[in-house]
Amino acid sequence: MALGLFVTPQRFLISSWAPQFREVPERHALSATPSAPPSLEPRTEGGLSIRDVLDCGCDVMTCCFNDEGTLLAVGLTNGTIQVYQPADSTFLYQLNSSETLQSSLPVTSLRFQHRDNRERHCLLLATYASGCVRVWHVAGGRSLCCVQEGGGDSARGRGRQTLSLSLSPSGDRFITAGSDCQLHLYDTETRQRIHTCRASHSMSLMDGHRFRVFAVTFHPEKEDEFISGGWDNTVQFWDSKQQHSVRKLSGPHICGDALQIDPSTNQILSGSWRKERALEVWDYNSGEKVTEISDDQDGHSLIYSCHWLGADHMVAGGSESNVCRVIDRNTKLSLGRLVDLPGGVYSTAVCSAGQCEGLIAASSRDCVYLLERTTAPTTHYSDRENYRSQDALLPLREYSSHAALF
């Protein structure tokens, strides 16, 4: 049964709706994401430049900067985590264990723990398609803790695949989401589960998720409030003291790290894996839509990942057109693009502090592209003719294979 698949570019990871495992020929696995012709090299247009390219040797599923902007963690489809120094792109550490090597299942989400003056080391939280949540001592390369949420062989459809995580503003708690529609809340220090949020059994209420959840994020200024989204076309609003969601908004079809909250405006940015209304902005308090951002006329972008970029911009990447865009928040038009990529953009991240503040990381296939905004003539890339006319002036796993589902 096609319904319920979590798919990487290399293999199908079958959920409990389809209890089987099978390898997929490369040509079939990659056909869901149109690839750029081999003769084209990734390049930027407009006020964006490629500062460096990290060749990770394996398809990238997720990436994340630490709060200080001194580290970039990259999660791969084979279960390995690589850590780089973004200031000069130096490779620093590789994180894996005998269990992650044996399962060889993707890293699905990464978050650095908040540091304070008492902490001399850096810890990294990671979730895996195997249903595992690990805490890594980055410099020591050691797994300090493993919480097994899967309860079985997730690769063969028996048990939960953990797909996303988020840290509370204080860092005292974290929450995970996955294929079983439930959200688990943990104490960061003890790593003990303290609460589980889920929908009620009532079929007349939509007070939780009814399908797998690909994104969860705490409100940056509210310790007890978080939101989540996935395949059931809802964004659910939660209070950590309640078992069921307190309200919802309908619309976004979220398939990756594509749910972000801007505390300065109290607005939600959502990215949907679909051709229409792929990028939308919502008011957090009312749940009403504020605006939506149109596609470039150069092609649709089915969104896997999006982030706020400072007060005036946003970043979004996805598949079909295989583009990462920097978008002006006021005009809602693209100011710069990373184009001619070999595959879909599964993940993006924005460095929010330090020497590399404003640096953008965007992954496609086995590479992470480090992007900088540049001073360029003010050109909004809103139609095909603009792209073509500007070319002379420029120096020039999908996370999930949804084509089979729709």
C-alpha cells in the first residue's frame, strides 16, 4: 500500500500501514524529483552568492546551526551526523554509533541544546527514522543517551518513526513528533518522558493529528506552547499541560521542517508540499491567514523547509523546481535564488548569531550549500523574463517521495 510511506532517496521506510521493506532502484527513487541536466552547475541569481559547498558523501536530510553560530550539524540518510565549523567550512566531527551504523536509517531532525556559563561542552539532540532519540556529546563524539520511541522495527513498519523535535525557550524540555501522530514531551536533563500529547478518540473532533507529523516547534517566548503540522492538512496548537490540542488552523500540508514562529510579529511561516499556496503566513493568536507568497513563474516549488531570515526576509526550499529562495517579507518577491540544483532542497537553516550571522545552509542531494546575501541591484525575480534578462549580469529524497501518494 502506497499510503503511509516515509521515503528517502535510497529506500522506502514503510510505516505500520504497509509492513514491508524493499530496496528501490536508484532511477525509480530519484524520478520523483526532477533533476537538473548534468551539464548545469548550481548557481545563484540576484542578491545571493555561494560562499562554499560541503560535500557530505551521502544524501543530506537535515541541518542545524548552534545558537552561537560556531557549529553546523548535518544529518545524513545513512544515520551519520557530520559537524562543521561554518566560519571556514572545516569538518570537525562525525557522530555515529554501532546502532546507527547497523540500522543505516536517516537522521530526521537536529537541535543543539542551549548552553550557559556552567556548560563547557556542546550537546546535540538528534532524531532518527528508526524511532530513536539520541543526545550526543559533540566534541567527544559520544552518544550520552538513547531514548527508543519506536517500540519495534520502524524500518519494517512496526513502531514509530521519529521525524521532528523542538527545544523549549529555556531549554529545560524538548518535544518530539513522528509517524504515530503523538507528541512526546521530555525533561532535557533527565531525558525522561513527562507527557504525551495526542488527539482524542472522538471522530467528531480534530483536537490533534490523525496522520504523521513532520514538524513541531515551541513558541520562542512561551514555555508551555508549541505547534505542529504534518500530512493531515492542519497546524495544531498545544499547551503542554493539556493532552489534546487547544485549537487548530486548516490548510498547510507539511512534509519537513516547514513551520516557524517569528516572536517579534507573532506570525507563523508554513511551507506546504503542494503546487498551490505552498508558502503562507498566519497570525499566531487568531489562526487567520495574513498572506501567502506566490511561486516564481519559473516553476512551482513544493516546500520541504522554510525559515524566517531576520525581520524582513524568509528562506524557502523544496522540490520540482529544485530551488532555494530568499524572499522579501514586504514585497513577497524573491531577492535571490539558488538554482540548477541536482535534486530537491530537503533542508534549510539560518545562522542567527555570531560571526556567521545571516549565513544560510541549504541541502540538495549529498551537498550543503552555504549562502550569503550580497549587495546587488534591487531586482525582484517574479517572472521568467526577469530571470533570463539578468543572467548576463550575474557571475554566473526527497524527504518524502510524495509523487506516489497523490
